[in-house]
Amino acid sequence: MRMTVAKWGVTKPFLLAASLAAASSSVHAAPDPAHTREFSATLVKQVNGKRYQAQVFAKGDRLRLEYKYAVRTERGYAAIEIIRLDQAETWYLLAQQKELLVAPIDPDDVLPMQAALPGERERTSVGEAVAAGRPAELFEVQTDRHGRVERFYEWVDKETGIVLKLVSRDRDWSFEYERLRLSLQPAYYFDEPPGYKKRTSTVRSQRQG
């Protein structure tokens, strides 16, 4: 199934550069120092009854996603995407062409890396919960992005502040981590692979799911 690069199947209001957004004073989740945000996990996303999956590696403000199904770009298909928030870029690895396709980050199109969501207006603690097999605090969150109001249920890891699960109350959409493992990740996972030629993307990519 083809998906446009509102990557996770949602229109703009959510997926984030939440790591770039200032935390709201109403957020009561545990702090997430950079060293606790190194982990690997299986990402499971559901949109309108369809299920999509990727392996995720996180290291501070960097993410590596290895997709079960490839990302379609104007230069071909990429099974690996590297998100570099420090450079405000997304890199698609095109293995057959030995090319690294570079695109600017869409702030609404990155996985949430801390509890505060873009456009957050209200947050209420629902209570203790479990997600990805880890103790979490469950919040009900309301956002307003570009005039669109949405409500979410958000599970936040008590130890690290990682967003373990997010469910839209208004639409059939969710994501969650499974088999999350806190561990140091190799720096080279998030670097330019040797021998690849850099190219700049000029159009929005498309994802196969």
C-alpha cells in the first residue's frame, strides 16, 4: 500500500519534532536525560485497521528506522531512514544506487521523543499503566495544530520519559513500541555510510506499507 510521507499515516497535527518542542509546564512525566534515550525497539503502527512495522534505533536526537517495507523516493526504494534532528535532515539510504538522499525534516513527521506534543494545550494524568512491558504513566492530551484540535492517549515511560505508545482518540491511528531495550547504540548507525553519494531530495517521498 502506498503512503505519502506524512509518514505515519496521519495528517499534520502530531508526529513530531516533539524533541524540538519546549516541554509544557503541565507535563508531569519523568525527565529523560539524553543517555536514557538510547534504545532499540520494534515500532508497530496501525492506520485504519492496517498494521505497519519497523525496527527503531534511537540515540539522543538521532533515529534509525529499518522498515519491513521500503520507502519510495524519487531516486528509488530505501529500506533504511536516518533522522538527524541535530542537522534538521532526514536521510534515505538507497543501497542499489549507493546514494544518500537528503530531505529536510518535516516537524510534524518525526516520532515523538519526549512527552510534550506539538501544539499541546492540555494534559491530564489518567494514572499508572504498562506499555512495552514497562511501568508508564497514562495521559490524556489535547493538541491544537494549525487550527485542528486532536485528543490523544499517551503512555510515557516512568524511568526515561520515552513515549511508549500514542493513540488518537479522534481517528483510527496509533503507534507503540514492542520489545523495547535500553542499550547504548553504535554511533555509526546514524552516520553517512562510506561510499555513498549525497543527493538532495526535491519532492516528497512515498512509503510502501
